[in-house]
Amino acid sequence: MGSPQLVFDRASLLAGLQMVIPGAVDTDEGFSVPNAVPLSGGRSVDRLRENEIAEVLEKLQTANIGNLSSLQWDRGAEFSLVSLDTRWGFERFFERNQLVGQGENPVTYSLGRPSVNFVAFLLCAIGQDPATAYKVPRWTMIRRRVRMLVEENVQSRRVDQLTGDSLLNFVGEVLSVTTLQVSAASSGADFERLANSFLFHAAYNLDVAARIGVDSLLEPRSIQRFRRGKNSTLDAPRQSYNVDLVQHYLMGVAAEIPLLEYLSYYHIAEHFFHKVFNDDLIEQVRKGITDPSFSARRARDVQGIIKTVDRALRQTREEGGFNEPKALQLVMERFVSVPRLIQDLDSYDGTLIEYYATNDVPFAGAGKLALRDAGEGKAHDALAKRIYKVRNALVHAKEGDLPKYAPFTHDAELLKEIPLMRFVAEQVIIEHGKAL
């Protein structure tokens, strides 16, 4: 999901609630659920009341929404957080869940479970795009947890600590979302800047990191769990592969950060830059000296060969290495089949070919890519240019350089580029496999 164009209404809210608690229905008294859900102190609740529905929808309609990870009002905001520590939730490192600033206009930071407004916000987003949400494996876990807590009456210390009395408090707990609420005494604060300042302060002092984002709740990983069915359909490998390339590939598949995933796959193509560049230079010299017009007795013919080699060596010296864009293009030409690339992309997502043909990459200044309509030579050239410019935007961040990649901000755009880079990398690995 990208930046939302959301409508906050009963239908969306109910559809989202049904994703979490199947069987929820709209009644005269609000949204009823099949079984009462537990709250703290032995209490329970079996519906989201009419007055609650009206209050949260009215509150959401007055909010400014930048993306699916933030709600902002005049004097406060709430941001969902993604922990960058895979072992522990970000909030577990804090003894206090509220920090109050000092000065004439103090800022208050509250960390923990989402407010009922934020839960309703997420449910509306989910309810308007349930097809995307169903693709996320986490939903199976969420519904299983609800079933355990409600139908099987399994005790949960965290649910028993819920302080609210709304069905939305229970939903916020089972969604396992952590939010940062920021409030200011005066209006007009830059809440996103304040939230990121808090995250830096926490990382600096506690050596723990989180970012503003929606985790995997609404956005599936780029190509995880997509290609094959059950492992019962998996055959034994029939080729062996280059170990270095496999390691980069495994890092890409396991990466939680899109930047790392993309660069891991790019390194697979980069592995052969030196070889293909030198092979190309050798081929140019070979063609020159075997051409019937060439004579070793004519000084100008020999001089032409020397110029070819000298030009390549001079370029190497001036650029601190070989011509990387040229080398990447050679890798594309040598190892990547455009028809197979099109087939892989179509099998994964039938909209991607059209997306690449009609969309550039703004943060990288990379142009459109017409894979289906261009000849293979032009496709290889355009493919190399798009990949190389995206790569440059990821690794270069000099002040004043435009365009450039902003971490997390451009992740939605970068995620679109990852299937292209991954399928290219896979072809390179397979091309260098050896039959067992």
C-alpha cells in the first residue's frame, strides 16, 4: 500500500475489523463480535458501540494523513514504529512510556500501544484494500492469536494489562503495533521532525533503533513466499552455484531493509564487472587484428589497436576503475535473457512491466524501461541505465546532490524496483551454475 486516499466510514471500519475478528457484524447497537474479547481486570467487551464509532470516524476526518504510518492534528500526532532490532520490540527498552520535555512549549512523547483513533485508522486502511492485506502472512498469526485469546480463553499477561475499555484497545493489542504519540503545548509544530528527533535520541543513548513505518501489517515483503508452493513440490538442485553469489543472494532474501535487499542483488551483477569489461576489451582487440583490412606492417593499423587499449586504460585510471555503466550493460547483454525476465516479472506481478514502461524512478533520476516493446539490445541498455541510477542513488548521499534516496521515505518506490533487480541477479547466478 502506498500513501492512502482513505474514506473513513462505517463500511471500511467494519471490513477492517472483520479481518481481525471474523464474524463481526453491523447492528443497531454498533459492531458486534461473535464472542466477547478480554480486557484487563477480568472485564470483557463484545461490541464497538455506536458512540465510539462516531467519535473515532469524526476524529479521523479531521486528521492530516501523510502516509499509512502517521496521523497528525494541530497539537498532536501519532506515528507507528517499526523496530529495527529483530530480537526485541523497540518499546521494551524503555522503563517509562512517557517523556515530557521542558521549556515554555514542552513536547510530550508517549510510547506504547496505539490509541483507539490509530487502530480505527489502520482498520479503515485494511478494510479498503483487504486483498493486499490477505497477502501478508502475518494475518494468519493475528487471527490465530484472536482465536486463542477469545475462543480458547488462553491467558495473556499483556492483554490483562490493557487500560482501555474499548474493543479497539483489544484490536490494537493483537495487531502488535507500537506507536509514538507526540503532543505539543502550542500549535504548528513539525511533528515528524520531533518524532525523528526522539528516535535519534533513543538510538544515541540506548543503542536501539526504530523507524516510522507500518511494518509488515499492510505491506508484504517484496518477493517473500511468492514463487513456489509447499516444500513437498521442491526437487533436489540439479546445479551447483558460485558460493559468493549465493551468499549475496541469501542476504537479499533475508534483508528487512529494502536498500540492503536491492544492493545485495546488485552485488551479484557487480561480481562480474571486471571480467566482462576485460573480455570486451580483448574481443575488440581480437576483432581488430583479425579483420582482413588490418596489416601488422602498417603503422597506422597497429596504432589503432594501441589507441583502443590506451583509451580503455586511460578511462580506468581517470575513473579509478573500469567503466561501471558499460560493465553493467555488458553483464545484461551476456547473462540476462529479456524474454525470461519478462516472464518472471509477469508471473510475480502482471502490472510491473507496464509500471516500468510508464514510470521513472524520481529519487534516482532513472528513466522509463520498455521491456516488452523494445528490441533486446535496447532493452539491455535501458535496463542497465535504470538499475545503475537506482544503485547510485542508494550509495551516494552528498548534500546538494539531486536526485537522491531518502531512507524509509522512498521505500515504497524502491520496493517496486527490487523484483527487477532480483530476477536479473537470479539469471546471473543460474547462468554460472554447473550441472551436478
